Amino acid sequence: MMSIANIKTEILSAMEAACKTVFGQRPQNLNLNYPPKVEFGDFAVGCFPLAKQFRQNPANIAQSIAAEIQPNESIQNVTAVGPYVNFKLHSSLLFGDVCTEIRKKKAFDNNNLGNGRRVMVEYLSPNTNKPLHLGHIRNGVLGMGVSNLLEAAGHTVIKANLVNDRGVHICKSMLAWSKWANGDTPESTDTKGDHFVGEWYVRYNQEAKKSPQLQEEVQAMLRKWESGDPATIKLWEMMNQWVYSGYEETYRRLGFAFDVFYYESNTYTLGKDLVQIGLHKGVFNEAASGAVIAPLPTDEFGAEKDGSQKVVTLLRNDGTSVYITQDLGTAKLKFDDHQPDRSIYVVATEQNYHFQCLFKLLNMLDFEWADGCYHLSYGMVNLPEGKMKSREGTVVDADDLIEEMRQLAEDEIRRRDTENTLSHEEIQKRALAIGLAAIKFYLLRTRPELDINFDPKESISFDGFTGPYCQYAYARCASILRKSKNRGLASIEPDYSLLGNTEELELLRVLIQFPDVVAEAAGEFTLARICNHVFAIAQAVNQFYHRHPVLAAEPATLVAARLALVSASAVVIRNSLALLGIEALEEM
């Protein structure tokens, strides 16, 4: 069996040999692509990069090379179309070896791309004063998806969650509960823990509009927490535990996983020692006010409106740290703990400037690993009602959205199950998987840096550019394969030379391209490429299925060949969905 990688190597080797024979030189910068139409060939090599090297028109170069390469056991024919050399392979090789490779390995092998490099992906980073919301879901599916993608590409991935469990915003929930809860708990009110605490955060903001002095009480509570007051710490631990219990349930439903947790309550003082190192090096300065600042290079950050140099405050004049000080310390802690080659921060675009400053400060401190830090910035998620505002209690909670999507999926399943063949339990199981697929695919199909207007009804559609559509394509493949087993077709040897119509070729092409898409997506940290590609596979599967019989084909060796193509398609769709964190359903 010849792998797809070896097939590509053989084509490029044929190009090199022809160039050396015709032009007396080895070619430079050859790139293997695909013709615009499958009728032109299976692979194409453009001759534009060779024009300068061989001092000829690219079209003439293509003609000379095509005439030199002779058909062999792999290559059926070679033609020149304009500046491109097109290669047509024998169907028995193209379909047989590719389908066999996919089915035997259960995927293409991308594990050498990362070469075992260690990557930390920090994502989610919730505040323990409220439940997760739609914005967190985008963060989480992006962070988990990038982790899946990098692991598939051969990296060792450490998934981290930096929990924001301290500060004045946390004390707001604590103060409200202590004033007005009368001892209520999540258990006594039958409320999920994170939702329970979030209700008191909302209550605080409602009461603060009427009683501004509450802000002073919150600040006093924060000072007690920082001084280690036992009663305050006990209240903080109890309410945080309520939130963590609720989070764990949501993490489990969404498929979020973490290898390590960092807590702001443990890391918020870490950066102070680094500030002192920066002062000693002379890269940080003490301002006249007594604050410690870091001047930022004008060529990278520009200047203030008055022309003065921009600075970052690292310590206030009372010696207390600010948020970026903590991030300096946490960045070093993460490196000391896990020695990542890259450290990816999945954080919204609102923090772009913060991370630009953070990474520059790490460079100023001469940390060699600072160049491996990367901010994976993502845009906001809006609903038809507008931007979400959690402090007003109008946020779309993650759990509520999941339930809404599950219900929409259940309605669609019941509409299709006209004969009431499905049990209630099966409907519930499928509905949750489809609802989650709708959410994840919709949030990942757009490049991370762009804002999204989330439309629940569009996302749940079984038709169009959606997760359920791709799930349905997989389920259709699974159905065909189940029926083939019932008919005893497994023992028939496929004749791959019978394959080669337009729909079969277009389907095989998108399967062949999958390893390249994974590599490109991993390099860009974007799952949108995977979404686009699995949708293209689903479309190609449906077009093939509608235009050509599989189980009813003749002869039986053609049935077996088409079944192998369906099986290979199912493998790639399943693996693509897995990268997106989406379950592939055997039946829908």
C-alpha cells in the first residue's frame, strides 16, 4: 500500500527528475496543489516559481515537463494546462490505497507535525461570582478545540484554567449573601451552585444603585480577605466551593477538560519579585509618585497624545500590585511548572493591549521563553438583543443556552420521528448531542478574532453550514455501513478501478486534503478551517450518495469499493467532529 504522503512524494520526484533532464537543474520551490476541476487530474504542480529559475514562460515549462514524464504503475497520465502540470493517477491506486490508509489507521497520520513540542493552552478563566455564559462557551470551545487540534498534530498539550477567585467582584457576591440570604444555600433552594452565587452578585448590583455605601463595605471585606480574617476566608471558601461544584457539571456537559488549575488567590502576589528584578536591571523605573512603572518602546506602542512615552504601572505608590503584575508572576510559574515551548492565552479581544504589554514586559525581563507566548484573541458573542451584561442579570447563562438548544433539537427529532420509534431516553441523548454540536460548530466556524451574532435557530438546522448537518452526513454513512453488514457484503473484494466518476473523485479529493487542513489549522490556531472542511466532506458525501447507488450498485465489487469510500468518509468526518469537540452520532 502506498500512503498519500508517498503518492505526493512520487509526483514531486517525477517533477524533479523531468526538470533535471529537460533543464539540467533541480527545480526550486515546487508546491503540490489540486486542479480546479477533478476532470483535469488528481494533483497539479504550478510552474510559476520555475519561470525565473529556467528563464522561460511557465506554460512552456509545463509543456516540456509534461512531455517528459511517462506513465507508470502509479501515474496514469500527465498533461499540461497553461502553467500547470496535472497528474492523473490510476483509480486502483488512488482510491484503493487512500481508502485503505484511512480505514486501517482510523485517520491520516499528522503526529510528526508537532514533534512532541509542549504547548500550554490556558482557556476559560472564569470569575467565581457567577455562572458561565455564552462568551465563556466561545472561549471554552475554542480553547478545547485548539488543544484537540494541537494534540492531533503531535504536540504535547497542557490544558490550564486560571480561575479568578479573588478581588472586589468576588466580595460583592459574598457581601450580598451575608446581608440578605438568611442562611440559604444551593441545597436548601435546589439551585445549581454557580447560579446561586450569581444571583447574589446580581442582587449586590441592584442594591448598590440604591445604597452607594455598599462599595465601602465591599472594599472593607476585600481588606479583611487579604489580611486573612478567618470568618471572611471561611465564607469565601464556602461560596467558591458552591461555584466549583456548578462549574464541574457545566464542564462535563460541554466536554471541557483541564490538566492544571491555577488560582488567582495563590498567584496574585507572585509578580512583585519580578518587579524588583526589573528595577535592578534598570528596565523598570520608580516614578515620582512612588509607583513602579515600565516604559514602553515608542516604535511598538506609540506615544501618548502629549508626545510622552507610554508606561505600564506595575506597583501602585502604596506598594500594592496590579493585574499585569500578577500575570507576570503567573507566566513564570507556568513555565517553571511545565516548561512549555509555547504558551497560548485564549482571551477576548478586549485584552489585546494587555497581552501586548505583558509579552513585552517578559521580554524586557530577558525570559527566553517569552517569544513563545501567544494571545489567541477572540471576538464578542452577541445575540439579537445586543451585548450581554452580566452585572445587570441579563447574561445568557451557558446552562440555559444548552437547555434551549437541547429543546430545539428535541423538537426537530420528534418532528422527524413520525412513527414514534424512539424512546424518551434516546431522544434526550440525541437532543443533547445535537444541541451541543449546534453551539460548538456555530462558534468555531468563524475565525476567532471576529465577532459573532449567535442565532440559535440557524445553528440547530439540519441543513446548511451547521454542526447537525455534518452529524447527519456521518449518521448516513453509518447507516449504509450497518446495512452492508446485515447483507453479508464484508467478504467481497473491492475493485477500485471501477471508481472514478465526478462525485467519487470530488469526495476522495476532500478526504485527501484533510491532513493538509489539519496542519494549516494547527499552524493558525483556528478551527474554522476544520469546520469548512468537514462541511465540504459532508456535502460531497451527500452529492455522491444522491447520485450513485451504493448497496444497489452492480457488480458486487463496485458495491464493495463504494462501501470502502463511505467507510473512509465516515472516519474523516468522525475525526473532524472530534477535533471540534462534537459527538458523531450513529443514528439521527
